[in-house]
Amino acid sequence: MGRSLQVALIVAEALMTFFILIPTFLWLLLNFCYINYKISRNRKKMIKMLRREGLPEHISIKMAEHMFPKMELSPWKLVSLTSGGEHQKRKGKKARWKAG
């Protein structure tokens, strides 16, 4: 094969991969936004319900945020959480955290 044919095949493969991955990433992003929308709706419903039960507003907001946390799409947080867990396993120590 000639050099120009190899370059053309590499470019064609890159374009095909690009056109296959873009809809996939858009679909995942759309699902992620939909999940955040549903979570925020449930959080608002829970806040209203807790307010009707007589709890103060700041307590009902904290409880609703604890039950329905906002999901964030950040590769840095995922990497830090993953590396922190692996780091603790390698050292043989338990993770330091408190429940509540």
C-alpha cells in the first residue's frame, strides 16, 4: 500500500470512530441530565413534605440534600476517589471517615 492510502485509511477510521462516539457521549450526557432533573424534583418534593410536617426550613433542606445528593460529572473527583481507595488498600489502612 502506498503512504497516501494508509493516511486515507487512518483518517477514515478516525472519522468513523468520531461519528460513533459522539452520539454515545451525547446520549450519556442526556441521561445524566435527566437523572439530575429527577433527583432535584424528588429533593424539592421532600423539602415540601418535611415543611408540611413542621420541620424548620434549614433542617428540611439538609435532610433532602442528604437523601438526594446532586450528582456531579467531574473526572477529577472520580480519579481522586479511585486513587484514594487504592492508596488506602495498598497501605493496609482503613479509610478514615465518620458516619453522620
